[in-house]
Amino acid sequence: MAIIVQKFGGTSVADAEKIRQATKRVIRAVKDGFSVVVVASARGKQTDQLVKDALELNPNPPKREMDQLLSTGEQQSVSLFAMALDASGYDAISFTGSQIRMMTDSVHTKARIVSVDAGRIHRQLDQGKIVIVAGFQGIDEHDNITTLGRGGSDTTAVALAASVGAEQCEIYTDVDGIYTSDPRIFKNAVKLNQISYDEMLEMASLGAGVMHPRAIEFGKKYDITIHVRSSSEDKEGTLITHEVPQMEGVVVSGATIQRDMAKISLVGVDNIPGNAAKVFAHLAKAKVVVNDIVQTEISPEKANLSFMIEISDLAAAREAMDKIKKDVNCQNVFVREDIAEVSVIGVGMRSHYGVAEKMFGALAEAKVNIDSITTSEIRISCAVDEDQAEKALEAVCSAFQLDKPADLRNA
Ligand code: ASP
Ligand code: MG
């Protein structure tokens, strides 16, 4: 029998009524002839509440204990879900991550999945049961409970889909799909029918917080089509899938805004071998994640080096720069905290010209100054003043007609 994985996020299992609703999706899939594996998140804001509870007792809780605590949210959801299915006359059994040997590394609070033993799940499915698995959690080789990082249930679902050989992986959530842009800012954003893994990865890491980026990486690696759809409304959502030729016809699939960033520029660093390595070695040691690195030679003797970081890493980054400044003979460290990044994303960029021109033109017309520009094969990003960022996003969305479905845009 074909297997389907259905993942329900926190809002979709928030209370008894929501759980009952969610079970209807499961029952329908059973009636359609599928073996169903359900992955559930903690109910509502439960994980946030558990974090608060922890911080009340200890401002810096041991990470192992944090995982031990946070994993309990999902354990409640899955057992309740199984009980609800039982009440409707369906045989169901719930498992924690450890019960299905969801093995991870030992990096507490952001562990990575190493392997899953699908055997126990298959045995239950073969007996005609619906299997409900706790998202977000696993165990390491020493049997310590681990978690995959906030939002990690998506990753559990896609990883399970790969390991049980599922035909589909559905992510039921409180939005009805992936939009061309953030509808809270660009009111006329439209839902995408499909998006490629690479585009979705760019969107997810650039602040479109719909899905856990690791889930998309798994999807890409094992070619699992992910269907992001609404748990309250019965309609098609967005398929995250491998690239199809049709996608190349669309120049830009989406636009994002990323806030809470800072830009650090090291001005007049000695232009000699090894200096960039020194700077980034210090940042790595301070565990600062760095994006959009730009280095330019300004004379045979000197170079400028700049990069973006998350604002939460700023204190650590400043400290690292203070340590390295003299060593690389930097004339000045310049920090901008009032910055945001607006990006356009689309695999079609590879085969279309004029994308950069259109983006910069839209920003010029909106009188938004561009601080710096970075690109990848499928993305152009502009750093702009934070207080102009929303205006910038709107201008860019309009220029690329992101208020229209791809097939209705003018060339
Ligand atoms: N419950 C976890 C969180 O709130 C995992 C998830 O929902 O995906 O982050
Ligand atoms: Mg989520």
C-alpha cells in the first residue's frame, strides 16, 4: 500500500476541536487507500511556554535538560492524536522519537538526523494501524533526547517520508501555501502552485519562515515532493518539488525581506594573503554565522571586507573584530545595525537577462538607496535602510508582477 506522511503544525493540533479536524484528513487518506504516518508538533504555543518555564528557573539552562523538557510537548500531541483516532474507530499508535530510533548527533537544541529505523513503523502499518510520530525530537547514541531546532517537526516529517518510502509528504499548517512574498507587507501577494527546492531554500533562509530549511534539504536530497497546505481549508497548497522546465519560464518566483541584520565592514585591511582567513577564523570561533561576504581591493596595499550577520550575533562579532583589528591592520570597523535585506529569487534568472536592471530600477523609482548588492545564481539581494525596507519590497514585488500568478504576467 502506498504510504503518505501528514504533518500537523502547532496551530493544527492546538485544542481538541483542531485535533478532531486533523484526524479527518488522516481518515480521508486511509479511505483513499493510503497507509498513513502522522507527524505532530507541540500544541499551540506549548513549546514557547516550556521555554519560558525553563528560563524562569535558570537563565542559562543546560541544553540537554532543555531538550528533555521541550520534547514533552510533542509527546502530548501524539498520544492525544492517537486517542482521537481511536474514538473515531481507527487503530492508531503513537511513538516518541526515541521509540522509533530517530537517531541524531549530540548537538542539543539543534541536532541533525543521522538515521531512522523504519522497521517499527512498517510493522505497525502492516497491521493496519495509523502511526503517529512526535516531531522535532530524536535520540543520540547515548540515548539522550535531542531536538532538531525550533520548527524542526517539518524535518522529522520529510525525513520519515524518505525513510519509509512515502509517496507524498503533506505539511498542514495555518497558511494555505507559499506566497510570492509576505502578504502582511505586500497585500497582493499570490499563492504559488509550485516552487523548486532551491528557491524554497533561499526563501526559507531569507526570512520566509514557513518551513524549516533542513526539511527542504531532505526533500531535495531524497526527491520527496512536499505539499504545504492549509489544515482548515480544503484546497490545494504549494508543491515544493524538483525543478521542472516550466519554472524556467518564470523570471522571479518570490521576493523576501530579512530584518534583524547587521553589516560589518572592515575598512583598509592589509591586502596580503591570510587576512581574510584570520578574520573569519575569529568569527567562526565566536560561533557567528556569516552571510554575503564581499571583499574588494581598493589599492595594491589595502582592501575592504564586509559581511552580514544576524543582529543577535552582533556583540560576539564586535568582540571578535576587536581582537583581530590590529592583526590585519584594519583602519576602521564600520557597523550598520539599521539595515535589512530585500531579495528576489527565481531559477528563471539563470536564463533571463535584465533582472538586476529591473530590480535596481524599481528601487530607484521608489527612492530607496541601495547600501550593498549580493547575488547567487538564483537570487539578487540588496541591503537597504531598515525603515525603507517595506517600501522597497513593495516596489520590487510590483516590478516583477508578484501580484499575479506566473502564467498571467506580462513578458
Ligand atoms: N514544537 C517545536 C517548535 O515550536 C517544533 C515544531 O513546531 O516544529 O519549534
Ligand atoms: Mg513550523
